Amino acid sequence: MVTRKIELDDEASEILDSIATAYGGDPNLALSEMLRAHETIESFLDEFEANHRDELAAQKEQAERDFREGRFASWEEVKRRNRL
């Protein structure tokens, strides 16, 4: 077991306390589980992206083409047009 001192802002501390309730109120266990989950999610996303690389690239190219051809507007353009 490794001990570390970390500083959290108020909002992050409240979130950790909230999650800790699912772990018997133990913020150490909650944080450890969140870090493990993060690693699992990252691995899943890497695998997903690798398995769907061609499809994702085609979707990206289509979106870029649609922007170039004026079928879509950026959020900045929408705000400008509507004086937001």
C-alpha cells in the first residue's frame, strides 16, 4: 500500500465523498476503484478505436467534408448569426 497526500478543490472533494458512500464511506477505496475503472475504460476505448479505425476515419472525413461544403456551421458561427 502506498500513501499519498493529494489536494482537491471543494467540488472534487464533495464528489469523492459522494462516491465514497458506495464504498462504506471510505474515500481511499473509492479513489482506488475510480482509478482502476479509468484504466479499464481507457483500455476499452483503445481497443474499440483500433477495431473501428476505418469506420471512424470515414465518419471524420464525412464531417470535415460537410463543413467544407457548408452543410454545417460551427458553434461560433451559430452564435454569430444569432447574435449570442
